[in-house]
Amino acid sequence: MSPKSKSLLERYEGLVAPFFSLPAVLFSLTAALLATSVWDNYSVATRAIKTESQSIMTVISLANSAPYLRDSNLSASAKVYIKSIIEDEWKTLASGRSNSPITNEKFIVMRSEIFKAVNIQPDKAESKALLNEFYAINTARETRQAYASFDLHPVRWYAILFLAVLVLISVAFSHSTKPKALMVAMSIATLTVLTPLCILALTFSSPYQGLISISHAPYLQIIK
């Protein structure tokens, strides 16, 4: 070690080891809070997809089981709507837009068929169940579209990046007297810092985009 470096270290000799762990603790807490915000959005979108698909399956089941609904176009219109979600709307969701005009038309047709079926015999239990399922579909659909994109405040990103730099500086400073240990410690610290940052960077723009995205598999099960 050069005399200049030794003099610099002696100048800060009073700093103790626990002080260097502070940036790591703050980085971990900030990353956890940021990840919670991101994954909460993913969870809401996932629940909306499951709710919508399950409610549509119930509508199709009611249309096939209720005698006065078997001659209606309800089951077919629901499947057409699902197919449009997979083929049309999923592309618009992946591009950051909330909905597809084509899918919206299919939804209006399905809604019309549901109301038509309900009006045939409004006092029937099946009609009331259909109406309840439509409200569930409509709410879930709006939620799914609302979470097509979300933005996290830039200050959060600046904070976590700043803390990541502080973590690396503290690791480098605490191992500066041992070059080999410094190399190993910096490698581990860099990988540790980059892992949550990369995961967050892959997920923060939209739950329907990127390597970590929500699948439309629940809809595929309906039209198989």
C-alpha cells in the first residue's frame, strides 16, 4: 500500500465496522419498499385476470345449463370476447395502451347478450347470477386495463441508486488494506446490488411487458 493511501486510511481510522453496514441496511429497506409497490400492482392485475376469466366461465356454464338460455348466443359471444382479449387486447396492453377497440366491441356484444338473457326471466336465480357475474367481469376488466402501465416516482429510483453507490463505497473502504479481499468483496457486493435493481428494472413499467410479465393462460383455458 502506498504511503499516500496509508495516510488517508489513518485519517479515518476512527470509523468502526457497524458504520459501514448502515448503507447496506438502508439499501435493503428501500429496495424492499420499492419491490412491494411494484409487486402489489402485479398482484392486483393478476387477481383481476383470474376474476374476469372465472366469471366468464360461470357465464358460459349458466348459458349451457339453464334451459331458457341454451338457444341464446351468450356462450358464443363470451368465447369470442375471450378470443379477442388473447389475440387483440393483450397486444395493446403489452404496448402500454389500456384497451383494444376490437375487444371493446366484443365486450359490448357480450354485455348485450347478458342483458338480453337476464330480461327473458328476470326473477330466475340464473338471471340474477348472470347479472352478478357481469358486474364482476366489468369491474375486473376495468382493473386489468387500469394497470396496463404504472409509474414509480423518480425520487425512489434516485434514492436506491444513490444507496447502491454508498454500499459499494463502504465495501471498498472497509477492505482497502487487503487488495485480494477487496476484489472478492466488491464482486459480491456488486452482484448483490445489481440483482434487485435488474429485477425492478424489468418489472416497473407494466405487468404485461418484458421478461417478467403476466400470462393470459387463464383465458386460454376457456376457449380450449
